[in-house]
Amino acid sequence: MFAIPIGIIIVAIFLVLYRVVTGPGVFNRALAANVIGTKTIVLIALIGFFNHRPHFLDIALVYAIINFVGTLAILKYIKTGGVE
Amino acid sequence: MDLLKNVVVIFFLASGCFFILVGAIGVLRFPDFYCRLHSAGKCDTLGQALILVGLILYQGLSLISVKLLFLIIFIFIANPTATHALCKAAYLSGIKPWKKE
């Protein structure tokens, strides 16, 4: 029952990957990287439920924080030229 | 009773997957950076929340569903904040909005 949402999310990740490759400028690529990160969070939770091990949620929670902080760090580096 | 729970869970999962797919197509096809921000910030967050609510209903009442609730709350706070930070950084860097000629 969880196989179809997993497949659809993987297809969506590959669609957004096109915007990482093209995408004129650095902001389009940063946006697409953020989108891929948030889709990965849901993917980790679904794969955990698919294998009857729902404890993968802890990893998804940590990766949500990593993705958020990473996006903000990339933006700060673009604006000021240094992460201090 | 089991059948009814499965039907409700499948409904939430299907609508969540629909919004995530539409959001991904939107990031591909919109003509401008600010339009793509709309799609990534709104559709993506809503699709994720629906899928995770479906997983809460599947699990029942336990510690796993409390962790899922924390995940939903964090995604609702963090994803629009990151979108706003992206928009502000792009505007201060001088990216102009797209006008229809």
C-alpha cells in the first residue's frame, strides 16, 4: 500500500532535478535543492512504514532540521560572502 | 472498521501525492523565479502535511504519532520561513519579476 506514494515521490524528485541542472542563476538551484530536501523527509518516513519499522521517523526529524539550516547557510553565504 | 480506516488513509495519501506532483510540475514550468517560489512553498508543504496525517491515522495512538505530529509542526514552521528567506535574498540581489509582454 505504501509502494505507490514512494514511486510518485521519487518521480517528483527527478522532475525537480531538472531545475537544479538548468535554472539560470544560483537562486533557482538553491530553491530546487530545498525542495528536494523536503521531499526526502517524507520519503524517509514512508520507507520506514513500508518496511514495518516506523522508527525511521527520528532520522526524518533530524534531516528536517539539517535541510532548513543548510538552506539558510547557503543563502547567507551568497549574500555576504562568508558564514560568520 | 479496518476497511474504513484503510479507505481514509488511502484518501489522505492520494491527495498528498497529488499536491506534491503538481508542485513539482509547477517548479518546472513557471516562467519566473518568484512564481516557482509560490509552487515550492505552498503546494509542497500542504502535500507533505496530508501524507503525514495519513500516516498518523494508520498508526493509531502511540509514541510514533506524537513524533509525526512534531514533524508536521516543524515542517509548517520551517518550510515557509526558508521560502521567505529565499525571496528576500533574491530581491535584494536585484532579480526582477517577470512581466508579460
